[in-house]
Amino acid sequence: MYRSDSCIAHADTESLDDIFRVSVTNNRREGITGCLALPDGKFVQVIEGIRSKVDALVDRIRADVRHRNLTVLGEWPIQNRLFTGWAMARPDPTPLKDQSFRIITETGSGAQVTGILSELTEQTESLFRAGSW
Ligand SMILES: Cc1cc2nc3c(=O)[nH]c(=O)nc-3n(C[C@H](O)[C@H](O)[C@H](O)COP(=O)(O)O)c2cc1C
């Protein structure tokens, strides 16, 4: 779970779509799941998978010039994934209340940020199921 500063203009949806397209293809192949959100000039990403695969991916992402100041907020072993079925979920952080928004963009621990992103992803999933997406 890391946070970084985006070097992509927020309105540049084409570049952002590119990242997601490549990520979904690669992550599906590598058995990686997780989510990537873009609150306010930042990236926050959770990556789940076999340790060696996650390490290799993080090395690649760290070298990517589309962001900088990548800070790992936490890494921990898991029994079960939170983002099962999502090669790279894209939760929308805009409806978050001020406090939660500040947690994910500035102050939060890895566990706090992961919890909020997981909840947001579940909300997106239920919108899908409800047919309003
Ligand atoms: C914020 C951010 C998150 C990324 N997340 C992933 C990811 O989850 N999976 C992935 O394969 N590439 C991800 N990338 C892209 C990688 O840095 C790299 O460009 C890509 O993996 C190269 O894949 P390719 O060799 O298939 O072109 C991310 C890039 C950025 C800037």
C-alpha cells in the first residue's frame, strides 16, 4: 500500500485510462489484485498478490515517471484478499467526507487508507449490482 504524488494533470483522463488498461492486463496475468485511486494530485494504491510478484511490480511502478515521492505506507501478509475479482479497482474518492479524504491524501496509515478504499470499492460494486453504474 503506497501513496505518491501524481505528475499527470487531473484532467488528463487519457493518460490515467492508459495506466488502468495496462495494469488490468498485466495484473490479471500475474494474479495481482488491488485498487488505485487518485485523490487530489495523489495516487494511492493497494496491491495484493504473491510476494515476489508484488515486489517486482512495485519496483516497476517506483521507476515510473508519471508520479514521484512513492511512499510505502504499509506492507503486511494476508490470509484473504480484500479486492478479490478486481485486477485493479478504481474507486472514486470524491464523495468522501473531509476527514476520510484527509486520511487518504495526507495523514492516514496504510491500514486506514486500505480500509477506506476497500469500503469505496464495495460501494462501487453495489452500484454495479443495482444497475445504476
Ligand atoms: C500510479 C501508477 C500505478 C501503476 N500500477 C500498475 C499496476 O498495478 N500494474 C502494472 O502492471 N502497471 C502499473 N503501472 C504501470 C507501470 O509503471 C509500468 O508502466 C507498466 O507495468 C509497464 O507494463 P508493460 O511492460 O506491459 O508496458 C502503474 C503506473 C503508475 C504511475
